[in-house]
Amino acid sequence: MSSPSPAVAWLSPERAAPSPLWGASPASVSLWLVRVSEHAPVLTGVPEVLDAQERARVAALVRQEDRDRYVVAHLALRRLLGGALNVAPAEVEVLREPCAGCGGPHGRPVVREPGVHFSLSHAGDLVLLGFAGVPVGVDVEEVPDAGAVAEMTSFLHPRERAELAALPAGERPEAFARCWTRKEAYLKATGTGLVEDPSVTCVGAGGEPAELGGWRVTDLEAPAGGYAAAWAVRREKG
């Protein structure tokens, strides 16, 4: 898969959203990439289209770069969902499913309308969004350093740990990031999130994702060095 073109400035209200930057199969899935650095400089304050909970979240963030990333990501989400639902971005109501672990109101984000599923992830300068007619999950991560990989490897499935151990030390950070984005995308798509221990399901750390019954997990070629990305979607029956 070739790298996607750079994101264009489309977040201002007067601009329409362009076609997806990644076209994915099955056809019901679309993936979008937004670069925070291309949009944060033109934002002034916190857009009014964000709801009270989102604005409170922004206010709680200490670092400006974290605030910028959150605002750009959630403004993008609202514009895309608004287009899908045929409502203004400010009118999009994002709800939460019950948590898979405790049943509290902080599970997977959803909208009331059936057949509209979405997922959001951001890291560093990148925001990744996925939309589908069936449950979908996306994840983008910055490639960690060797020290972080050594600390985090114990959280993986035994087969994934073995695959990482078999690699030269210099290749392990990218392989770990590849594995982790697959895992996060899959767990977001299933709705369990990290309520499920990351060591339970094997998504693989090798060149190809492991086969998962009922789910498809696919790597994405990151548009910039130092990132890994993946998406997961429920296989449609038939």
C-alpha cells in the first residue's frame, strides 16, 4: 500500500470534507488521516462545536500540544460524523456503551443511529479515524524506544513475545509498535478495550497479523517515519 497523500486543510466550517485518504477493503470501511500540525495553527481557542464534556477535557489537559491534538481529533470526528448523519457537527451526539468490565457509562463511543460505527486514535502529529457499517477499530502509535519495549513486552501474548525475541534488537521497536496497534485496533473493534488483558489474544508481531475468527486485522503503512498503524473490522457474514 502506498503512503497516503498529506491531509488537506478541511477542518474549518466553510470547507467540505474530502474523500478518504485511505481506501480500505471491505468497501464499507473508510479511513481518514489528519495531521495535527496542519490544523492546530489555524484554530483559535476551543471550537464551539465541541460539547461540554469535550471542552472540559480540553481544559483539564496541561500541555498545549495535548490540547491541540485533542481538539483537532474531536473536531475531525464531529465533522465526519456530521456528514455521515446529515447533521451539523455541533449536533452530533456521541454516547458511550456500558463498559465491558464494570458496566459503567464509559465503554465504546457510539451514536444512536444504527449502522454507523467509528473509531478514533491519535499519537504525536497524527489523528486516525475509521468508519464502517459494522464494528471497527483503529490505532496509531509512535514507535517506542528500546527501553519502553523491554518494559512493555511482558504484557503481550506468549507467541508475540517469542516473535519479538527472535528478532534482532534493532527491529524490535517497530515490531512491538506493529503488534500493539493491531491489538488496540482489535480490542476497540470488539468493544472490550483494555478490559481484556493484552496477553489474552494473539494478533502477532510478525509481518502479517494473526488470523482472528470473525475479525479482520490489517496493518496500515504510516505516512511518516516513527509511527505504526492498524485497523480491525468485524467480518460480515455471508
